[in-house]
Amino acid sequence: MSNLKYKMIIQWSEEDNCFLVGFPDFPGQEWRTHGETYQLAVANGIEALESLIIAYEATGDTLPEPTVCNAE
């Protein structure tokens, strides 16, 4: 999928004993998925992001603008 240009936050949660994955560019998606390992959190995050994009496109909603970092 070519439009995976969105910020993905991965943060350890002591309470949940796993890595939480969120997408701050998407409203209401502070914590969307998780993983027991960092690698699993990344894989689950990519899958969740793809699903989010498909859901937006299926309902005709406009995708939010991705946060872009300009390295100098």
C-alpha cells in the first residue's frame, strides 16, 4: 500500500504488559492495536493502519493529512 505515510506511535505499557500502537493523525485512534514484542507491535500496526485506510476509503471519508517531518 503506497499511502502508509502516517505516524505510528509504539509505547510500552506496564499496565497492559505489551507494546501499544497508536495513530495520532487519525482521530480517536490513540491506541489501536498492540504486540507482546516490539516487532509484533510493528507488524500489527502496519496491518491496523492498512485496515484504517481501507475503512476510510470504503466509507468515502477523506483521509487525514499525515504528519510530515522535514529533515534538514
